[in-house]
Amino acid sequence: MAKAQALSVIAREEVASGMTIRIHQKIKEEAVVGKKGKGEEAKERMQIFEGLVIARRGAGQSASITVRKIAEGVGVEMIFPLYMPAIEKIEKVKESKVRRSKLYFMRDNPKKLKDLV
């Protein structure tokens, strides 16, 4: 059996490079108009993006983070403004000790990324 992970919700100010985080983001899907002209209401759902924080830039309300993950063998990076209203919560999965604030070298070596994640 797999061991359950102890996730902790963290404040947006505490996010730092080297953390593996899970971002819960609200996504609004547009309403679809049916054949008879009756439109459905727009649906809201939660999308979770889990990956390694490789950079944090800015301060205060304009701060943003770059999160990288490997999906089906392909690296995917997303830039999230920290104070975006669509972000519901940020959970810390794991925290690794790093000596750099920008971990851009992780793009070139996926084996190191797997070690940190």
C-alpha cells in the first residue's frame, strides 16, 4: 500500500525555490449553447498542478512563481501570479534544501528533477 502524504496548506509568502507544491486553481468553463438555443450555465472546477518551484520573482502583490513538472515524459512549466484570485490554496508536498534561488539548471537534467520531486 502507498503511504499517505501529509500535506500542509502554506501561506503564499512562504513559497520558495526547491519546494514541491500542489496549486489548486479554479477554472471557469464557458457555457455551451445547445442545438435548441438553450445555453448551459458556466461550470467551475478545480484543477491541481503539482510540481517543483524553480523560481520566484517579484515582491508583494506582483510576485509570481514558476512551477515545473514532468508530464508523460515532457517538461511542463507554468508561471502563476501568487496573488491571483483563481488560486484557492497552495499545499506543500515536500521541501528540499537548495543552494540557489533560481533552479533553471533543472530544465537540462531531468534526473535531478526526479531526485528533488
